[in-house]
Amino acid sequence: MLSVGILTADLLRLGEELSVLDEVGVELAHVDVMDGVFCPQMTVGPPVVKTLPDRFVKDVHLMIDEPLAKVDAFVDAGADILTIHVESTRHPHRVLQHLSGSGVLRGVAVNPGTPVAAVEPLLDEVELILILAVNPGWSGQQFSPGTERRLADVRALTKGRDIVVAVDGGVSKANIDSVASLGADVIVTGSAVYDGKAPAENARVLLESVARVPAR
């Protein structure tokens, strides 16, 4: 599946920009939440998540420091998927347990410099693992070549478990075919769709590439 980041869209025309996703059949709207602490940028919070139409699966990626006290606001805002970073807190297990029973699909993200084995103690508390192919918060980075090995390692860790594997960062129309071939269940992209030129056509090309890869 394709999850499209909305922060690269024209936020003053967000309704129109979201209609592009409707037009081509994108179901997941990805929201990158940054606090200027865990990573250098500051972006949006629960009010923006709440404004997204319920027809989309609200895929919220929290790149924030110590998320425990903040996750409830995103649950209340209607998040369907809520992903925290394993590096963002000393107690990721506690955050995930706190979200148990909330109705959200719980995810944990791993930065390129963090061994994927860091998620192993959390496997009983997650429904999604997000592998970052770039460092969060810096634009213009290329898809890390080590991501293929890291995705394979996560597949091995999650074998026999009902856990979604996702990848995020550096995905473009130029590399979507090779990224899709790596076998992630969900691929996150943003600027590859909302480039200010042809978002509907961009989204269609990306969806077609993802659809060509047989489901695992």
C-alpha cells in the first residue's frame, strides 16, 4: 500500500490536494509530526490530524521527544495508525502499552543508525514497524542503500507474526520500482506526489508500481 505524506501538499488548499488522493485511490494519509527537539523541524499537531476526513486512514508518524504524555491527544484527534520512535524515549514499551486498547494500530519506527534488533523486545506490543531510509527531519536525503538489508532483518524478526512492515524516506518516482521490490507492506512518500506539478499523475505512477509487486 501507499501512504502519502500531506505536509508536502499546499496546506492552504488541503481539501483540493486531498481530492487528488481520492481520485487515484490512495487510502492512507501520512502526517509527519515533528517537535523541533527529536528532529530539527517543527510541523503540525493534533488539530491538523483532526481536520483530515475520516475517509482516509490517518497514518500519524510521531517524531517527537518523550511521546507518552502526548499520544492521547492524537488518539482523540482520530489517528488510525500511531507510530513512535524507539529512539524518542527511554521507555518505548510503556508508551505502546499505554496505547493498548485505544483502537489505534500501534507502530514503532527505527532510524537508519539504530539496529533493527532494538524492536525485538517490543514485538508483542506493536502492529507496525516503520523502517526509515533517511534520518528524520532533514530534506533532500537519498534512500539509504542499507535499507534492503534492514527490511530483510525486520521480516526475519516478525516471521509468523501479524505485523505490518513499512518503509519511509527518499522514495521517488525514479526509485519506486526498486523500493517496492523490497517487500514492505506500506511505502510512505510525500514530495514524490506533491511536487507542485502533476500530483494525480505522480500518485497514479507510484500506486501502479506498488501494485505490480505480489503481496507477501
